[in-house]
Amino acid sequence: MKFVLVFITALIFVKGNILYSNEETLSYYYEIAKENCHDISAIRTEMDRINNEILKLLVERTAYVKRAGDLKSRTTKIADDRQRVADQERKIIDKSVELELPTEISIPAFRAIVETSIQFQQGYIDQLPFQQPISH
């Protein structure tokens, strides 16, 4: 279940720079599912397709997490930025409401993505060779 939640949030979080139309709501996609999927096999095929897209988005997002680690390793910053997390969570809540996505799905999934990304990034930073901090 957590895996599915992570996929859903990744799709929402990473796709944030793409404009959503009013049609891209839970109601809209539910109607498409009702129209196109008449058995569990059809639903599973669609979910597998979406899971593959979410994985691609997670790969793209993780590349940026890693690059941020490169930049943070040259400053006094660590991977964990709670203010940024709180700001993003507010955006996730607002976007979830707009898209009719229950926050009991989006928030735990978002948190799982963020927390595991922070752990990944800190591990990445820790294994980088020491560099003089850049002062600004």
C-alpha cells in the first residue's frame, strides 16, 4: 500500500510544473476508468501503465535530489530542510484539494517520498569527498 501511495504522490509532486486542466481531477479519471475498464484485468493493466510512468518521474525527481546533494555538499547545509518540507506539504494539500485527491492518500505518500529522498541525499552527501564550503 505504501508503494502505491509513493507512486501517486510522485506523480502529483513531480508533475507540478505541468499545468493541470480542470478535467484532471479524480472525478474525471474515475469516469474514464468506468468507461474503459470493465474487469480487474483492465484496471491492473492501467495501473501497471501508470506505475511505470510514476517510476520514470521518481527517477527524474531523484536525479534532482542527487544534484541538490552536490550543491549542498559545498555549503554548510545538510539534506534535511524542514521549512522546505513544510512549504511543499502545504502546496501538496492545496493541489490535492484542487484535484479531488484525498489528502489521506497524498500527504502520507508525499511524506514517504520526502523522507526517503532526504535519507538518500544525506547518504550521498556523506560519501562525497570533502570540499571547501562556498561562502556567499
